[in-house]
Amino acid sequence: MDAAEPRTTSLPEAGGRLGYIFRTLRHREFRLFLAGQFVSLIGMWMQNMAQSWLVYRLTGSSLLLGATGFAGQLPVLFLAPLGGAVADRFERRRIVLAAQVAMMLLAFALAALTLGGWVQIWQVILLATLQGVAAAFDVPARQSLFAELVGREDLMNAIALNSSMFNSARVVGPAIAGLIVARVGEGWCFLLNGLSYLAVISALLAIRSKRVDVVKEPAPASAVIIEGFRFAWQTRPVRALLLLVGAVSLLGSSYSVLMPVFAGSVLGGGARGLGLLMGASGAGALAGALTVAGRRGVKGLGRWVAASCAGFGVAVAFFAQSRSYWLSATLVFAAGCALMLQMASSKTLIQVMTPDVLRGRVMALYSMMLLGMAPLGSLAAGVLAQSLGAPTAVTLGGIAAVAGAVVFHRRWRDLRAEARELLLAQTAVAGEPAAPTVPVAFHKPGDSAPRRGRD
């Protein structure tokens, strides 16, 4: 076996479509990573749900719910470019490992404060901010790690299966947390989350990854970061996808931030109802991720992005007007499914159009759009909910998502040919059969930005 290729082992394969969906599990390193992540993410979703309920219980304020979300995700907006540059210069596995250890310690700190009865809202916000700092380095490195674990040919399936695992945990974690919070309080969820990090830390210590391209020539950090921004801006299909992700994250995230308000005040479901609503959203996202995993190519993904974004907006707007718990759960399921279809399809298209030497920096920009814009949306949602009410704030977010989908659809029709050229170019760079000549010339490490034959 070529040393540059991820190691694989033979697995009994299920026949037909099911075997195809789970084909990436033949890679040993990816299996280890996925298993460790699953346990850790169950704990993370338990903490997310319990933390939201803790803030709402301590303050009863929609504004402070939004402020906590703002504090937890704002660092990604400013630090993700630096995290992406680090991911393109150093071993990505070690970066993820260091970030996971930091997050584990922060979870234990929140558990100690809550179980000891000392917790105050400023402490929750501070620890959420520090979690965001760790995430700014974790997310770009982790998203870029997939190509090293499975290779480019299985990249779309790896992204989709990782999303499936993420959202399976999103179903299980909040449901467990709702029961724990109702019986013994939020602190035990934070403690269990801290312990769950041991699973992913153990997996990261066991796997071995192989870098494909590493930037070896020294260059100022600012130049390395600017190079990633320049590629994303000059590559029009990547730019369009990133802008839509950012718009939906900014304007459409209010429904998840304000979920405790709907569960507690609008629908009267309490902590257990909040856990079930978040679980329904996760179940929908899992369905969306498995749908992407079953795809046999990237053709048509741009149309999926536009359609799923519009579907998300419609589901969220109707959810805001619902006063029936089970109708709300159904609409949240639909919103979660549509949002995952959009995000997984967008992430796949961006990754397959990006050279590995720039992957960390471009995925950092994706993180900025997805996670970095969310805090601004969280704060805006809290302010709007405080003045206009949570249903109106969420309805406006849904309408904005539909408008973004329409604009993207019209724009993408002119960009499909260019996106196809980028995909063919990266196929050739990866060592697969040469593609037809395309007006793209990717750079070598140390050069200035990639040169492109058209804008």
C-alpha cells in the first residue's frame, strides 16, 4: 500500500445502497475518529441543552440567551482565519487533540461551578467564550482532517457520515439531558460532557494521518491568512456558497437560539419538552445527512443547496406560528433536515473545489460563515425577541432564508460551468485521470494567490 494512502481494512459489506452509504467505514482511522466523536458529541449536545436551560432558569431572559450564544461563537468569527492558517502549517490531528483537551477542562470547570451551587450568568458566558476560542482552532483542523483519513475519493461520503454521527448525537444528547436536568439538575450534564471527551481524545491518540501537502516555506501569518481569503473571494462558486452559509447562519439561526422560549413559554413543555424539540431537530438533520451520504456524485448539489435553503426557511416560519407541540416537533424535524442538506452539500462542494494546501484556510472561512456569523444572529434574535416576541423574530429569520435561496439559485445558474472546471482541476491534481484543460492554475506553497483565468 502506498504510504500516502489512508490505511483500510476489510469490512463485511452490506449489500446494495446501505453498503454504499457506509463505504467510508472501511478506513480504520476514520472508524476510530467517528466512534470517539460520537461519544464526545453526545456529551456536547447534553451540555448545549443544559446550558441553554440553565441560562433561562437563572435569568428568564431571551436577551441573555442570545448573548450566551453570541459569546460562545463570536471567537470563531475573529480567530478562525488564524486557526485555518495553523491547520495548513502543522499536523491537524495534534491541533484537534489540543483543542479537545481544552474543551474537556472547560466542561469540568462549568460542572464544578454548577454542582457546587456557585454558578452565575457571567461565569457561564465566560466559559462559553473560552469554548469558542478552542473551537476556532478545532473546527478548521477537524474539517480538513477528513481528506487525510479517507482520501479525496471518499471525501463526500466521509463528510456526510460525520454529519450523520453529529446529528445522531444531536438526537440522543438533548433527550438524555432533558431527563437529567428534570431529575438532578444541569451540573451532571456538564460533568458527563467532560468525561465524554476522553473517548475522542483516545481515538485521536490511536489514529495516524498523512498530510498530502504542507506549507514548508516560512511566510508571515498575515500573508498566509490573506492567501486563503483571496482564493475564496476570487473563486466565484466558493464565494457564493460561503455567502449563503453566512446569510442563513446570521438570519436563520434564531429558531435554535430561542428554542428554550418556545419550549418553556410558548408550548409549555419545560426542560423535557426542550430536549425533545432539540432531538427532533437532530433527527431531521440525521435524515438529511444520510440522504447526502447516499449520493453517488456531486452533480446537482448546487440545486440541492438552493432548494433545501428555501425549505428550511418555510419550515422555520411555520414553526414560529405553531402552538401545537407535536406540529412544532414535526416542523423542527423538517427544518433540521433541510438545514443539514444545505450545509452538507455546501461543505462538500467547497471541499472538492479547494486544493489541499488551502483546505484548512478555506474551511476556516466556512467555519466563520457557519459559526462565526451565528453569534451576531443570536444577539439579534435575542434583541428582536425581547422587543417583538420570539415568534416574530423566528418568522423574520425564515423569510430571510427563503430570500437568500432565491438569490443563490439565480446566481448559481451562471456559476455551474466554473464549478465543474474547478472540480475537474482538483481531480487531476489528486492524481486521477487528467481532466480537460481548464482555466485554473493552482499555486505552489509559497507563491501568491492561485492564478485564475476568469473571474
